[in-house]
Amino acid sequence: MRFSENTRNVIKTRSKNRCEVCGTMAVYGQIHHRRPRGMGGTKDPISGSPANGVLVHPSCHSKIEMNRTYALERGWIVRQGEDPSIVPFKRFDGWFLLTAIGDLIPAQVDVVV
């Protein structure tokens, strides 16, 4: 499922046009699906929600795609079948839960990565 224009705007607003992985300005960044769409796509509404998308600049997007285990540990990627709104996400400024309406909720994470 692609992100709607409204969802893309919510993600960009939440990020303040900063890469949500490293914090640098990403005005021309890309919206990354935390839970990959998979072959044939999906009809699950959470896939198109702000909880499943993060703004990243191209080099961080490449880092995520090339280091999948590292990305999984930080919530940058979410396994199929998992709800991205309950998987903590390591942003440049801490750990958060990303909600389906675009909010950030501080998250306690037991492991240090």
C-alpha cells in the first residue's frame, strides 16, 4: 500500500523535514516503509499509516536496506505480521512509538543499541 498524500504530509510534519534516523535536514527525503509491503502489496490499513512510515534521506535509506539486522534492532524495519505502532523506533533523538495518527510517544527500551 502506498502512502496517501495526507499520510506523507503527516510524516513530513512529524519529522519537521529531518531524517528520522540521523536528524539531518531531509527536505528531499524519502518515505521509508518500516514494514515492507511485500510481493503483491497489502490491504492492511496500518501499512499506509504514519506509524509505518518515516522520512529518511537517501543515504540512511540505503543503510537501512543494506543492514537489515541492524535496522530490525532499531525498529527501522518491522517484521511482517507485526504492528508498527507497537514496535519502538530509534529516532535520532531517542526511542519512540509512532502512532497511526502521526504522534510520537516516548518509549522505554530495555536494550541499549
